[in-house]
Amino acid sequence: MASVDGLVTGLDTTSIISQLMQLEAMPQTRLKNQVSAQQTVQSSYQAINARMMAVRNAAQALTTATTWQAVTATSSTDAVTASAGATGQAGSTTFDVVRLAAAHVATSTGSGAPAAGGSIDLTIGGKTTTITVGTNTAQGVADAVNNAKLGVRAAVLNTTTGPVLQFSAQTTGAASAFTITGLTDPVVVQTAGADAEIAVGAHRITSADNTFKDLIPGVTIKVNKIETGVTVSSAPDVNKLADAMQALVTAINATVTDINTKSAPGTGGKGGGALQADSLVRSLRGELLSGISSGIDKGAGVRPESLAPIGVQLDRYGVVQFDREKFLAAYQADPAKLQSTVSTGFAKTYETMANRATNSTDGRITQAIQGVQTSVRRMNNEIFAWDARLTAKKASLQRQYSGLEVALGKLKDQSSWLAGQLAGLPNS
């Protein structure tokens, strides 16, 4: 119901109702503010949860055997490249690159037309296929060979001596060799299909595509130039280990920094993080830092082992520092001990800690997020209920003020009538 402002009273009814509705809506407004605050809390929890998952992933990498077994491969010359796979093993080999793989190429000059019958025979690997040629020209032969899709491509080359019909195997290696019969002009081999070959002493190893696998287990060697005395070596990838350790330290520091920001207290009663005074995140921060300061638990009655000898320690500002050179030195001194210290001690501690916080079923942060979500749903339901109450209240106020205008209008009319009656009375 629309109100009519001040026809009788001169009151700004719309403004009055608006102000009264603001007062009526204060409980709903407080609920909306609480929802906004809780959503900020939820976002903060989710951000810290993501940080803790990064800690978990970095820790898991250091508890995985493949990380410690990783090797890197090197070559003594740019004539050969080497790469190690996940199953690569440490080793070394020296060899000569005797020959590179080649694709079979043949040409035919002249008209290129089939000798008779409109067909030619293409033989690859002992198998002969008869190809029907639609047009008895060089281009007709090329089109027929290409349409057959037998692993040989054909093209007509325009040279200074006339057209040349060229046939090329699509792959390298001795198995790519082919013969073509049935053309009016002879087919001449330009390059014979051949396998790449390397010599390890008196032994020969061949490859159809210049790639040799498992000469060293798990290592792939690719040759691209003939050369003698090539040495390929594979060794533990200590830099990958150091990178993995740095990744875990970085993830821990990033999580602590984020917690510090989101739990920072306000100043002068203002500001501060959404999680200030939150016991959960304070507890997480303490666990993240104590995992460094407390060292590695060696069991009852045994003093915890410091992480400083492997290059990990806290500075006076509560930041985890990683000394890469110390870590690499510890690896060179005793690889097995370092692996045990890190994979079953340091990294395992953080993997367990992060899982306890982020587990999708009963993780501590997961449960906190779910608690906030439940609270937000409840408050949103209350806000929705308030919408109906406020709509009814506004309609009631509009009816009251409209009724007031009508009642006062009637009184004004009666007053005017009475004044008229009194004015018509005779003077005494």
C-alpha cells in the first residue's frame, strides 16, 4: 500500500516509515554483519587449509622413495643427450657413435607413369602391396602412393633437369627400406634406410630412431652426431633432493606468515585479522615451529636430534632457514642417514601434522570450516525469516499512516463544516 505524504498532516510519511523500518531491521542488519564476518573467517580458514595442504604435499615428496632414488644423467658431449627417468639408476658408460639413423629415400626421373596396367608394387619389410594409379602421370603416381598410407610419402619435384618423382619413408631405420616396381623409369635409391649404431668396445647396439634406452637402466640416450669416446653418466640427483627440502621449508614459512597475518590483534580496538584470538590457528603455528625447534624425536629416554646439522633451523624471528650447502654436505657424508633423518623423521612429522589439520573427514581445519558453514546457514535462515516480518511490518505502518491521514482529513472536514455553521448563527 502506497502512502500519501502530508495531504492533511504535512508529514513526510515515507521518510518516517523508512526510519522506523531501519530501527525494526536492526536485528536483521546485525545478522547480516555477522554473516559477513563469518564468511571472512571461513575464507581465512580455507586459505590456511590450502597452506597446510602445501606443507603436506611437500612433506610427502620427501617421504617417497622415488625422490631419494632420483638420478640425473649427463653427457660428455653435445653430440649426445641423456635423460634419466623415474626408474633411472646410477652408472656410467663410454661408447662411439658409429652411424645415425636414416630414412629410406628413392627417386625416379622422367614421366613417372606406370609401365602397364595402371598400377605399381610397393614392398616394405617383405610385404608387397599393389597400388592402383588413377592418372598415368608423375603426380598421379604420387597421389596414389600418398593415398595408400603405407608409410611412404611421394612428391613431384620440379628441377632444372625436369620433374623428379621422390619417395621418402616416414620413419627412420633399416625397417623403413622399400622398393617400388612397375614404373616406366628406373627407381634409384638416394639414401638407404639405416639404423643408428653405437659401439661399446666390440659390441654393437642399434636403434631405428637415434634413441637408445636402458644402456644404463632407466636412462635414455639420444645421438645426433657421429663421435667417438662419448661418456654418459648418471648419479643421484642431489639438487632435486635439496629443492624438495627447500619446498617444504618454504611451505612451512608461508603457512606461519599467513597465520600471523590472519590472527594479528587489532590496535586501539580496530582492525586485526579475522582469526585473532583463534586457538586453532595459534596451535597450528606452535606445532609448525616446534617441529623445527624441538628436533627429531628419537624415542623415550633419547635426546631429540637437532636439525641444524642438515641445514634446517629457526632464526630469532621465528623464520625457518635452510642451508643448502649443509644439506648437500650431509648427503655426501652419509646418504642413508640423511634419508632416514628426513623421510622418517622431519618430513614424516610434518606430513602427519598437516594430515591431522586438513583431512577431509575429521581434519581440525576441516571441522572448523564446517562449523562456520553451519553457523552461516542458520543465520541466513534467520535473515530470510526477518524479510517476511519486515515486509509485514512495513505494510502495517503504511496502513496506519494512511488511516491517520484519512481520519485527520475527516476531522478537518467536520471542523470546516462546524466553523461554517457557527459563522451562520445570528449575532446577539
